Amino acid sequence: MNRHRSTAVVLVLAVLLAGCAGLGGSDTTTTTTTTDAPTSTSASTATTASGATTTDATTTTTTTTTTVESWSPPKEPHTPLDDKRDTNQENRMKSVTLVDKVKAKSGNGYSNFNVEVTANTSLPNVDPEPLVDGDPYFLVQINGKNVGRTNVRFQHDPGTYTVEIEQGAFDQFNDGTLNITVYLLDADKQSDDIYGKWTGTIQYSSK
């Protein structure tokens, strides 16, 4: 009885030893290394983690320069002027009006204006070699200085004409009363002839 028990114990121990040998495993360790390929980024565009794209803006500034031409006096008449007005004739200049007047900022007078003339500009047979029609034009003077001139067409019936005076013409005058003279002249080779004349005044201020 005891011998059979001893045999059984020996068998059990043998089985346990065999099981332990199977459970021991291998002493070799395998290591796997994974390498990610590098990612390229475009240098021209910056992208944030949220997906927003930032773009650099270039601002170009254009400067425009306006050049204002300096004023030059109108063409001088041929002098000395020859007064051909006849007191017995009808006055060729019907009216003269100062128009387009610009009120001075100071409120004392005007800083600019033009001259409007209504006149009979017909000059029949006024020039010799042989008798021919004249070449009428208007001349405006301020304080004896020429500031405006315009040629007009030969016209029997009274017409209305505007003589423009540029702003630069006023820069030569001091503030105060300006004496204005308007002539209806006939252009000749030697001396221009006066066929109409008007005088007036205006209060001027450059301020």
C-alpha cells in the first residue's frame, strides 16, 4: 500500500516538473522600431494647426502730382492806341458786367471775377489798303495792367461775350479797390484802334 502511494507521488512530481519546463518560455526579446517619413512644408504658405492660412499683403501707394501752370499776361496790343471813337456814332459797347464773382473768405470784397460784354463788333471798312473790315477783340485791364483778352467774330447785331480772367492775374494786386478798363479794339499792324471803352471799379481781397 505504501509502495503504490510512493509511486503515485513520484509520477505527480514528474508531471509538475515537465509542466514547469514548458512554461519557462524563451529568453530572446524582439524589438520592432517604426520610423515616420519627414513631412515637407511649402515656404510660400504658412498653415497653422487649426488649418488657417496666413498670407502676407503688399500695399502699393501711388502719389499723383498736379502741376499748375503759372499765369502769363495776354498778348500786348499794338501801341500807341488810336482812339477812333466818334461821339456822333452809336456806342458800340452796350453793357459791361462783372460776372462769376467769387466772394473773398474775409467777406471784404471779391477774390476773382470775369467780364461779360454786350457789344456791336461790326467794323466795316475801317482799315485802309483798300477799305476792309476790322479785326475786333476785347482787352481787359486792371490798374493799367493787361489781364484778359479774347478775339471776337465780326457781328453787326449786338452779341454777348465773356472775357475770362485767370486767378493768377489777381496775385499781382494788393487788397483794395481795383480800377477796371474794358476796350473794344481793332487789331492793326502798327497801332490798334479803340472803338469802345468802359471803366468801373470793384473791391478786391485775396484773403
